[in-house]
Amino acid sequence: MEGARGEKVAALIASGYSSDFNGDAYRTVSGQNANNSVRVTDRFIEAVMKDAVWETTTRTTGEVVERISARQLWREMAEAAWKCADPGLQFDDTINKWHTCKATDRIYASNPCSEFVFLDDTACNLASLNLLKFLREPTALPAGGPKAEALEARRGDSTSTPTKHACRIFFLAQEIAVDLASYPTQRIAERSHQFRPLGLGYANLGTLLMVEGLPYDSDAGRARAASLTAIMTGEAYALSRRWPSRRDRFRGTRSIARACSR
Amino acid sequence: MRMHRDSVNNIDHALAPSELIDAAHECWNRAVQLGEQNGYRNAQATVLAPTGTIAS
């Protein structure tokens, strides 16, 4: 919900409306069935860091509309997100740097939650593995509350990572589902078959880190997440190439294949 | 794909179990090597949806 509307909800609640999420205060305010995100470039982030002036421009002619402090704009976006969870942020240069199909087109948009970041008019189905199901040790903590030594001892032997086998099974099932799914438009259907994008993933990372005694916002927590994410994605791509015949690869051109190897 | 593989090098060995980092190197090396021979069937493979959006 955008800032002004969030403030309107707050005003309605203050004047006696129910603060229930299904109550009248929220019902009377429009635009809640959407997520709004802002795409920022490296150039904008550099302007924020240098406390430089930022120019907003028209989409059609590129004409300068406003000259404002990048840092102030950044602050306003952060405060709005803190108040009402909008806007989300997408890092345009980073997204297009790590894009696997640069030769086809750039990436302009995402789905509303922003996890599927790919070419226009493509869709993918999702499957999330629950990380806690892969814990090797029972998750019960010692009676009397977690002791530091117990957590330390646990850290070494309970590394919960979806097995490569589990990644392969789910990825294969999703691959089959590409041809069984229905798509909202013909173009999305065509391109989803052509590029066959898939969305294997995981859930419950926060719980896993807590069980393993790793702080959520820590370098160790991030290293843990990076390792298991790398395993899941690497194993998926290794399987993606395994389907035997040449004609089975996604029907990109040679230039796509070359760009992919970059 | 090589860029994605090479970023496994950025994981600090002091901060994550070695067996996990080794496993990550192993499957990414395999993915790139096999892909260079035959291409990939899928142009994109994994996503991380917000946990709250996933029905259990």
C-alpha cells in the first residue's frame, strides 16, 4: 500500500474505524491488491552514496521534470516501505548483469513478489523445498532453554541442505509440468515452452538459521544461505543439460547459447 | 553461467561448512562443463519466493 493511502487508513482507524485488516478502514482504500516496486540503477545508488542531485525524466521524451536530492528520494522510499511495505526495490543493472539470456532482450519486470525475474511474456511454476525437512538431527532444543555449547555442538552436524537428489526430483517434476500447465495468453505459452524457465526454491530459511543458532542478519547466516542456494541452482542446471537429445535444449539461437555461457 | 559459477568463490570458508561449499563447487563445475557441450534445456532454474506466500 502506497504511503498516502497508508496514512488515510491510519487516520480512519484513529477516528474510530476498526483496525481489523478486513474492516472498513482498509476496505475503503483502493489499490491494495497490488505491489508497487521501483527500479533503481547503479547510477542512482552512486548518486545516493555521493549525496548528488537526481533528475527525474519523462518516459516518452526523456525531458527533465524534477531535480531532487537522490539521498532524500532514497530516504522517502525507505520510510514508505517501513510504514506500509511499499515500494519494493529492484536493482536494474544487477538484474540485467546476471541475466542468462542477454542476447534475446533485457529484463524489464518481474511478477508481483519479484522472485521471477525474467524476459517479458514468460511464466514459470514454483516448487519450494522446506529446509527443515532436511535437518539431519532432531530439532528439539535441550530442556531448560538453548545453551550456547549445545547450539555450538549442533552447528557442526545438523547442516540442513536439500540433497542433490531432492533437487533433481523436484526439478524433473517441474520440467514435465511446463508442458502440462495452461498459460494466460498464447505468447506467454509459446515463450514459456521456448525458454522453459523453472522456479525451484526453498522455504523456511529463517527457521533453519534459528535452529542452527546462526543470527539471521550475520555473515555466517548469509554464507549458509549462499551455500545451499548455490547447490540447489547448480544441481538444477546440471540436470537441465542432462536431457539427452540436442533438439531438447531450449530453443534459443546460437547467440543465446553463447550469451548463456558468459 | 560462468559468472554464476565463479560467484561460489565468494563464499567464505570460515563462515560455512566446507562440505557445503565443496558440494556447491562440484555441481556448478558440472553444470557449466555439461552446458558448454550441449546447452541447457531451461533458461532459468531457481527462484526464492517470500515464505509467507507459499501455502504449506
